[in-house]
Amino acid sequence: MDLKLKIWRQENAQAKGEFKTYNVAGVSSDSSFLEMLDVLNESIVDKVETPVCFDHDCREGICGMCSLYINGRPHGPDDAITTCQLHMRKFKDGDTITIEPWRASPFPVIKDLVVDRTALDSIIQSGGYTSAKTGGVPDANATLIDKYSSDLAMDAASCIGCGACVAACKNASAMLFVAAKVSQFALLPQGQVEKTKRVQDMVARMDELGFGNCTNTYACEMECPKEISVTNIARMNREFLSSKVCSEQ
Amino acid sequence: MIKFDSKIPEGKLKDKWNNYKAHQGLVNPSNKRKLDIIVVGTGLAGGAAAASFGELGFNVKNFCISDSPRRAHSIAAQGGINAAKNYPGDGDSIYRLFYDTIKGGDYRSREGNVYRLAEVSNDIIDQCVAQGVPFARDYSGYLDNRSFGGAQVSRTFYARGQTGQQLLLGAYGALSKEIEKGTVTSYNRMEMLDLVLIDGKARGIITRDLKTGKVERHSAHAVVIATGGYGNVFFLSTNAMTSNGGAIIRSWRRGALMANPAFVQIHPTCIPVHGDFQSKLTLMSESLRNDGRIWVPKNIEDAVAIKEGKKKPTDLSEEERDYYLERRYPAFGNLVPRDVASRAAKERCDAGFGIGTGLAVYLDFKSAIARLGEDVIRARYGNLFQMYEKIVDENPYHTPMMIYPAIHYSMGGTWVDYELQSTIPGLFVGGEANFSDHGANRLGASALMQGLSDGYFVLPYTVQNYLAEEIRVPRFSTDLPEFEQAEKDVQARIDQLMNIKGSKSPDYFHKKLGKIMWENVGMARTADGLAHAKTEIAKIREEFYKNLLVVGTAESFNPELEKALRVADFIDMGELMAFDAAHRDESCGGHFREEFQTPEGEALRNDKDYMYVGTWEYKGEGVEPELHKEDLQYEEIEVKTRNYK
Amino acid sequence: MSNTKALSSITQKVIMSLMGIFLIMFLLVHLGINLFLLPLTENHREIFLASAEFMSTFPPMKIMEIGLFGGFIIHILYGVIVQLQNWKSRGSKSYAVASKTKATLASKTMIYSGILVFMFLAMHIYQFYFVKLGLNTGPMLEGTHHPDFYKMAIDLFTNDAIFSTIYILSFVVLYLHLSHAFQSAFQTLGWNHPKYTPIVKALGEIYAIVVPLGFISIPIYYMIWG
């Protein structure tokens, strides 16, 4: 396949940045999108120019490191998949592909297509855990958990923290990301002890970091590579309201 | 001559760890605050250790190569984690888990360490459940278990096909809690480039900030490395792109011995290589071999016709197929251990029966679908089938999957004693980065167990024991001459690579090295092949330092420079692996020397001469490393030959 | 970088959705009265005027009226605040390629449909409510100081084609606004349930179609048969 790529190039966080056009020839339709970028970079290096920087690591769809806004969609034109699992057969010979970084105020560009997503870590740090210390915990089977709740918690916990929800949301809201973590613990008995503080702290941190408000467009759910449901957002809203209305804290 | 002592505590095997804990040194809370620990790596071992040190009250500096601790490659483990809980009541025990692990490792691991691993395995499950890890449960609400290779009991706990992810997120949660409290300082997008020694003890590291290119110094009273394995020496592996053995290779250069580097695991069921631009290999869970049957065409003409696209696998009748694992190993059939299955696939493909590019075999679900129905197969493996279809664009319900072995895990690593301390005092190594628990072959679902065991339940005790002697040592200034010198060394290394200004990218050398490693130090090794590899690697090194091209600048975000630094390490590591493989004149576990096999083509171990840990001392770039041996004694276990026929 | 919010993002949204639900209920009452502009019964004019009289004189309705205006103001105010925060969150740099995510048009355009509905509302208040307050002139019921809303409406619908067209278009826009608003309010309040959410969504869709259609039917009747 021969392709024309319009790629966002930006030297560093302060630089202005612009699109540059590249032609890449002879791409195998069996290669992944990132391997196509590897081919491009190889050709750029051959010309002794700086290759395009992009985030990637496991290349099997689980680490959440890869990003890219491809032709108007986070993680590109396939559903329920990360960019590293996107394959070139989803494109046609001669296509023009526009590749942009995630765009959101809390995700500043570091270089080219690489953005800083540490804001998501900060949200988890504000309460996305149980405070159990190492050791001194009861036997794993001491508390029974019904399979249905446990499965729902697992659905929520499968979030890979890639930030596609924020990138897809017209408001740059991180509600799906936060809700997935809040839900996981709201559904499990282990999470009950700290539930009031957790939801309030995590929402407060999310707001502080400058993520937008949720207006229920559900674009996040549509673009989530792990298909995390917006029912989790409703559950978080419920948790939040009851923490404000019912709790004395 | 380096002296080393495994420091196995006295007493009976089952009392050793308790004895150790009962007599170890402790640090009081007010002193803990004054002691710094550097933890490099944020995976199961590093993340869990950093979180636990923080909880204890130490001042922790945690280094992460990615943008977040949650990205560590532990996340990619699919199958599960073993523990000797015996919840199903099927006869499991700590002793049995210990025994299976030693046997699975082909009697090349240390009894004391492995017994402790089995002992703390149960605590890991308790800990993870308390953290809210959503392990699979049955309708009664109790935890569910499944079976894995190399065991006769169901002892594997799992969270769908994402067990590694869930365990890592548990550790990441614990770590996040400590970061919020301020006991742990998190440094992300930082790579460790050197270890700093003061008076022979590990006292700090030199890092490069991957965002800015800034080289920085960090001091501590002890350094813990948990940066995973070195499988990426082979270029193509199931490891993540940034997974690299850099931290342990650099520590090796500073004097930490490297143990059993030739022991790498090759996983039999990966999606085959599709072309020259492939960057990594994707694993398909071992569980597929429960229902899938592995075959190649019986007639070489059919294999050729399939390769040329003239025939489809579904055109071949049962008589025209060779179910070679069932033929060779009637007792275990498709469920032979990983090393055996991998070698058998290679043997068929080398003989010309491979399909696809010639380096692939079929994994066929036709008879399972006929027996159980498509729905049952979908329920069992649906997500894996979907992943396969996304990557290969073929429907595995209708046409057999293509698979081929790939590099997966490194059993070898930094030599550590019972305390997980290397030969450099104050340098501790945990998880895949050390060599300690898996011998020559790792069983499925044991990597997660070992990572968390080291991180939660071993290092917090043993590092404290070490620091108990350090309470009078004040914080180290990074202005000390040792730090200055180490930073200069790192800077010189960077400048050296930047200034070669040749014409070939780091990837060019990496691919070339990977090919030589895969062909000569891969699944089947020979004395000649290994000698050839040593020569070729020396040539690659020479060319690398003459003709490398690193574009961009050192003082910026520059993945090309990162790669170049890693490839330089991989060259040394590859060479070391060839030395280790060449010296070990036997076949055991993942190490298969063609000269040492039974008439039926099975691995032939030599316990008389090689029942030891082969550890290597660094002697300089391109200089032959020196071998030291740690003899292995088996007191509780009778050493036997593995047989799967 | 950070948004300074007096209230948390979820609280803001909850306030908006509660006000929204209140307005949705009010709209139903308003439609119920307006439908008597149509010759549904012999004495439809009398019923309409009596209802209008009741709404403007019954003391508790006065309180409701204040609440209603408050509801509108808060809903609009937070609509604008939330939108401004969201634009700020999105950042100064927008995507070069417009989003291809298949989110509904209604959900993506709430601020715009909201602004258009608000403009209609302003016109509506000027034309009708201001007459009641004496700030604008209009026909009075014989022998009283009460405006003859019946006559005002019928006159506009029969004689002013431009007004009728704007009126009809405004309710099409309102449909767009409501089709997202109804189920969105429930989601924000945390009501998302595998059993009941499909019912909520269906009800929302029916409401969003039926209510604007009811309002639109009046000018259409008078444009054709008036």
C-alpha cells in the first residue's frame, strides 16, 4: 500500500507545531498501524531527519501507552481496539491519513504525538485504591462476593488508562476513566469502607486538574478500546450524590 | 575472585523463612524516615516493593521508564497466578507447589528460595483480594481456580484473560496511595543508565530523563532493581518495546554477577512473524492447547501448495495431516510443556513442513468445535479468537490458527542470594530481573507469583535487614566524587554514541543481533552455532561503534538515542548468553543443545557436571566473562528425568 | 490549567438536570393549556382563557411562577458555565479532523439548541408575558385588565407567517434539545439500570416528539384552516 500521512509535528511543549505531510510506500496490509509508523520513521532516519515520536509499549492492546487521533477517531477507525492492534487492512491504498495527538488541556503535548497523561495518575492517587497495607489481611475466601457484582467490577477494572475517553469527549471530560475506578470499588465489599471519601476526592481531583464536565454524549464509551460502559458514570453519579446527601462527612 | 554465598538460613526447609524473619534486623520507625531506598521498575515486583517500603515508612524513590507505573509489562500476563491455597480440595499443598516448580525448572533452581515462594503464594492471593482485585468467582461467591501446565491440581487464580493487568493495577493502587502520602516519590519517563557504588556498596543511580534528555544523579541507602527480563535481545519477542535488561546489564558491568543468562523461555503459541517490518510478537494463551490440535501437512507437497496459496488447510483430509505432538508424545499429546512443544514445531518447520511463511504450524479447533459446538469454544476462548482475527484477518472458527514459538521470558538474570541481594552489597534484584526461582524453565502462572512474592513479602523483610546496619549512615550527597564520575561515564557513553554519526539506525543493529540470537542461541543450540554467534556478535559490536547513526540531539526527547543505548547493552548481553549456552554441555529446560539429546530427540540433562548455577563476572567490553559456579543441593527432592511420552 | 469551580462538576450537572426535569414538567402543563387554542371542544376558548386566568391569579401559581423563572435562569446559567468550562478543558488547539465518533447530533449540540430555544423564549416572553406586566401592548379582554392571550395567539398564527415559521422551527430545535435532555438528566442523576433505562429512553424519545408536535400542530392548523 502507498499512503499519504499528515502528521502533527511539534518540537516540544512550548513550540507551536504544525502538520507535515509524508508519503510512505510499500506498506503491508498485514502490518499494524504502529509498524507502518516504524516504516515511516525508518525512511525519515535514512534522510538523517528526526523521526516522528509517538507513545507505544506492549503492542498487544493492554498497557494503554499508545494513543493517536487517527482520521477523527481516537485509536483509529476500528472499534474496541487500541492503535497498536489496528491493522493497515482497515485502510485503502492511496488513502490520506491524518494523525494528531490527544487534544485536551490536561494532556499537554510533550513532543509530536506524545502527550503527558500523568493527570490520570494523579486522579488515581487521590483515592483509586483500598488502603489495605501489605500483610495482615483476612483470607481471600473470608468475604463472599456474588459473581454478578464481581463480573461487573471486572468490566470496570479492565480500563487501561489510555485516555481515549478524554480524547474523544468534546468536553475533555475524564468521567469514564474516573467512573471505572469508582465503580470497581463501589461494586465490591472491599471498597465500601472508603466509598464516601473516595468518590469525593477523586471527583475533586478530576475537576482540579481541569478535565471538563460530562454532558452524556457517550463518545467515551464508543471509543473506549475496552468497551467500558457509561453505566459506570451513572453509578459514580449515584455514589457521589449519596456521599453528599446521605453522609455526614 | 568474587566470593558469593547464597545465605540460605539454617533449619528445615519449612522453617527457614520463619527463622530468617524471627532473627532478622529491624529498623525503628523514626530511623526509617531517614533511610532512602531507590526502586527501579514499577511492575509487580518493583511496584509492590516500592508500595510496601513506603508503608513501612522508608523514604522511597521509584523510577518508571513509561509515563505511568501502570504501564509496566506485567500488565500483559494473561493466564493467571498460582497459589497453594488448595481451595478446590484437590490435594494441593505448599510442598506440592514447591515440588512442581523445582521439577518444572528442570532441577536448576535453589530449594530454599522456591520453598519460600510457595510458602508466601497464599498471602499474595489474600493481599490482592483485599486490594479489590476482581478475581474470577463461581456462583457461590467463592474464588474460582483453573488448571495450568505442569501441575495435576487446579491452583491458578485468574481475572479473565487479564490477570497480570489486574494484579498490576492492585500494586499500582497501593503505590498510588503511598505517592499521595508522600512516602514514595515517583519519577516517570526516566531510565536508569548506571549504578553508583560508594565503598563497594550500591548507593545510587544515574538516570536519563526521557522527556528532556537530562542526565541526573539519585542517591539512596539501598537500590532495588525490578526491571524485568532481557528477552528483547532477540529483537522479536512477546516483551514490550521498552522492556530491556539495561538496569541489570549495567549493574553487571559494575560487578553484580549474572546467573544462567542462557535460560530463556520460548512460548509455543504465538502469532507467527508476518514480514520484515514486524516489531513484536503476540502471545496466544497456553490455555488454547486444551482444545486445539497442532498439525502440519503430512506430505511436503501439500505444505508447498498451501504456502503458494494453491491449497487451503481445510482441503486436507485427516489422513493428510500430521498431528506431530500426538504422534510423538501420546501420553501428553498437545499438552506437553512449553519447551517441548516449541522444539517440536521448529523440527517440523526446519524439515520443510511449515506453512504460512514456512515458519508456522496449525492450531486447529475443528474437532473441538465438532465435539463441543462453536458456542462452547466461543465461551472458552472468544476474546483470544477475536484478537487473532483482528491481527491475522482470518476466522479461527472456520480455518485453523497459525502459530509459531517466540521468545517470552528470561529465567536467568542477576545472581541473588536468599535475601535477593546481588554480589554488590545494597543492590537487591526482584522479579524477572533476578534468576532465583524458575531454574531452566518457568511453569505457566508462576511469573506473577514470583514478582509479587518478591515485592510484597520478601524484599520488605530482607532490605530492612540490610538497612538495620545502615541507620548511622547519613543521607548521601549526589555531589560526591563517585556520583560525579558515574555521571561523567554515562555522559561519555551518550556522547560516544551520538558522535559516531555513521549511517545505520539502532534498529538495524538490533534486528541483525536478534536474527543471530534467534538462529544460534534460540530454541536449539549447537557448539558450532554458538561459536558462530560469538564471532558474529563481535562483528556487530565493531560495526555498531563504527557505523551507528543516532539522529536528533541528546538533550531532548529522543527515542533513537534510547534505543541505541539499549542495543549497546543487548550486544553485551547476547554475547554473554552465547558464552553461557556454549559452556553448558547439556540440555535442560529452555536450554536445548542438539548434541545432548536422547535417541528420540528429548533433552538430555547432565546432573553430574552441570547441577549448578552458572554465574558470570564482567571483565570488560568484548572480553570473555569469567564463570563462577554455585552448586545446587537437593535435600528434600529426589532429582528425576522429566518424561512426557 | 485548572478549572476553578464553585461547585463540583457533578453537582453542577445535577442542578442542571433537576432544573431540566422541572422545565420538562412545566412544558407538559403549558402544552395542555395551549392545545385549547385548537377547536377541540365547543367552549375551547373559554377553557383556554379560564386556565390562563387561573395560572396568573391563583396565589400558589405565583410562587410556582417565580420557581419557574428561577429554574430557567439556573438551567441556562449553568448551561453556559458548564460550556465555558468545557471549552477551556478542550484547550486552545482543536482537532484538524472533525470527530468521526458516532455520538448523536442532539448530544453534541446542546449548547446551540439551548441558545436557539432561549432566543425563542425571549421573544415569547416579550410578546406575551410583557403584555401581562404592561410592558408591551396587546389586546385586552373586554371589561378587564387581563390580556386576551387567545386572540393574540390566533392573530399571530393566522396572520403572521414569519412568526409561525419561527415558532415551528423553534419547536423542531426543542425536539433536538429534548431528545437528548430527557435520558441525559436521568443518567446524570445516576439512574442507569439495565431494566429501566430502555424505558426511560423510550419515554424520553416519545416525549421529545409528542410535545413539540403538539405545539406545532396549533400554528399548522391555523395556517391551513385559519
